[in-house]
Amino acid sequence: MRIWVARPEPGATRTGAALAVLGHAPLVAPVLAVRPTAAALPVGPFAALLLTSANAVSALRPALRDAPALRGLPVFAVGARTAALAREAGLGPVREGPGDAAGLAALVAASLPPGEPLLHATGAERKPEPAAALTAAGFRITAFVAYRAEALERLPPAVGRDLAEHRLEAALHYSRRSAAVALALADGSEHGGAFRRLRHYCLSPDVAAPLEAAGVPVHFVAARPREADLLDALARRPG
């Protein structure tokens, strides 16, 4: 299958390679460009570092040179990939969450006493969780905007060509925002109809929400936010 991978780098290339191994023809064309903010780290002390995206780990790497204390800070990572990257960066000890913000909040609440100050490295566009649940549980959250995910202004040309030529069969969506941007860019071109006819595979119900709200049929929604579940679903495509 010819499959559009719209997620940002560096994850997009990794996903494209996994698709190629499975015999698919990936079109790696992100609709978001992730850039570090180079903002100064907030002054601690903090009891732990919260990581809800692998992008935050990449954005924190330069800061580690100027803030060595981060290296010994306990880390709570949202899922397996983020946890692995945090360990590779020399952060930790690292506790791995189940892959979603609610599960991460539950893990923190079960591991630390209420009232502890926590540093949340996040993007400029962030969801209420896990900060809302942890604040309600008595924790003190300081948000550090480590990166921005900037939307492209136009549909990637390769995507437009493949949609026009009816070469694309499916699209993988890894975040609510990238799904919404992909839809907006397709609608802003002459390819909105072709985009809607693709088989859309979404990492979670939250990711699928902007597509469903716009009336775009969603072929598959993972019950767990795991890339392996998306890749497995591709093997179950209808004949």
C-alpha cells in the first residue's frame, strides 16, 4: 500500500522505514515542523521531570549542557519511545508510562507524594493533561515550553501529486494536531475529496477526533496508543 506518513520528524522517517520493511510504499511528508524554542529552563528545585513527547527529549538535549542537574532528576515518560530516548540522552532514572497522559498522571500520583514540584517539558501546543489531573491531586506543575510544532502553509507537493494521481491508499495519523493540519491542507488544495477517500489509521480516539468531526471516515483507531497496533492493522486491510 502507498501510505502517507504525516507525523513530524524524526518519527516520520522511522515510521516510513518500518512500513517499508512490511512491504508498503511509504510517503514520508510531515505537515508539522518541530523546532526547539531555546528558552531558558525554569529555576528549580524539582522532584521530577515529566515528558509527554519524544520531541521534548530532543529539545532538551542542548539544555543538558547548561543544566547538569537535570541528568539526575527522576523522569516520568509518557510511553516506551519517549522513555527510551530519555535514557539515551542520559536522563533519569526513567519511569515509563502506558502511552497516554492520563496513565502518566496516574503513575506520577502513585509514585510521588502530593505537593511535590514537577517540571513538565512540553510543546507550545499542549493539552490539559497530565497537568490538570496532577494539579488537582496537589502537585505543583511548572511548564517549560521546549519546542514548537509549526504547521506547513501548503500541502507537501508529493502528497498533492499522489492524491491527484490516486496513488495514495492510506494515511497514518499520530497526533490530533497533525491530523487536523493534514485535513486543513488537503481541503485548502484541490485534493480534499481524495484525502477523504483514503483509509485513515489513527493512534487513538483523540487523534481521530478532528477527522471524525469533519465527516472523514476513519478506518482504524488503535485501542492503545501504540505504533505496533497501527502497523498490525495495516495487515488486516480489506481485500
